[in-house]
Amino acid sequence: MRRLLVATDFSPAVRTAFEYTLQLAADLKAEVHLLFINKVVSAETSLPEQHRRALIERDNREYGKKLQRWARHYPDQPREYVAAPNLHFHVRPGKAASGIIQAASELQVEAIVLGGREKHNIREHLFGSVTTQLIGRSPCPMLIIPEKARYQKLQSIALAVDITLSEERVFQQLKEVAKPLEASVQPFFVNMLPGEQDKIKLEQLDANGQRIDMVRDREITSGITYYLEQNQVQMLAMYIPRRAFHEHLLHGHLLRYMAWHTPLPLLLVRE
């Protein structure tokens, strides 16, 4: 990943994601694009078009200044990372999710970085957050950083696989991400078969010469959490299938749940 896009709303959660991205970019020798979507001006449809455009340009200039001030102040950053990444600033009008998607496509970024909040309001539970709206629509991988996460140099990425899906291509993509960081990719899956629950909790299997770990648990989410607690990994990766979520509802609900509750940075990789 040589080009990363961080979408910000100036919240503490995104501050964490931005600081994480700066250090990851330094290790990857990548450039960082910082994006703010100005959602207010898109609602000013009652104004004449000339005045509306002038308002947009004025607001975007002000937000551009605010964006640069916000980016220059990151107190949790070690000094050596301050000038490491190549930073670019972007302010665009529009709706949050569609604006992020458009910017990611036009800038040809290789990952969208989002901050994950610990608490969500009722509207987000009913209609979904920007993060959940992007799942399945993002043109590139998404990296979701939990609000309390702090950067740790990547040594191992845990890939949660669904053995009913073909994920070899995703595994190869992750190996390309891990290679410049000299990190490993370890696939695992959760076995929920009732007859297996009384056997050993965690087991290593061999699949055509590739090690794959198996966790026995009654629920996928608790099985994933258990695996992350038992292994020294710094990132969790999951797979976004090409098929629509209504064709694979369980997988879609799982991704959305993990996007809100992941204990580690979560990388969602498209098929």
C-alpha cells in the first residue's frame, strides 16, 4: 500500500486513525491523503447556483485551513514520524460515504483509513455509520482503527477466513501488503459444529502445505476474539465477497459487527 486515504470529521476517533496511519505510512514509505467532506453546503439547494458555488468555495477554503492546522498537531506522535509521510490535503462537498468513494477512485488510493468509535448513536444503529455504508461499496481495501488503538509495527496479520468461500486471492493480496513490512499472514477459521465443541479449543491444521489455525467456538465473533487474545498479532484482516450482501447475509452482518467491535486494526479486503 503506497497511497493511503484518511477520511476525517475532526473527531478523537479519527485523530487516533490519522496518527496510526502516519506511522504505518512511514514504515511503508507511502503517501497520505487527508480528506474532509463538507456535507453542509450540499444542503443549500434553495440558493441560486452562482451563490451556492461561491458558498461552497468559501467554506472549502476555510475547511482546508482547518484541515492543515489539525494535521500539524498530533501530540501522540514521536517526533521522527512528524515529517515522514508525504501529506496531501483535500476538501470536497457532498455526502460522506459517496464523497469518500469518489475521492478514493479519483486519487487511486490503495486503502481507505477510517476511525472506529467505541460508542454509536441510535441513528447509526438504525441506518448504519459511514464505515458500514462503505463496506461492500469501497473501491479498495478499508482499514478501520479502533479509538484506543496505538500503532505497533506489524509482525503478524491474522486473516479470518470462511472455509465456504474461495479466499486464495485475498490471501495473496495480504501477502503483498505484509511483504514490505516483513510481516506474516496467518489464516484461521472458527469451527462452530456442535459435535466439535468438546474438543481442544485451538488447533493447527495443514491445508496443502499451508498452516491454518482452527478455533472451536459457539459463535464466530467470540471465536475471533479468542484467537486474537491467544496470538501475537497486530492486525485482523477479513474478506469482502464480490457477491452482494443479500446473497451472503451472515458474512455481511459479521463484517459490520466487527467494524464496530474489532479490538485490533481491521483490514477489510475485497475479493
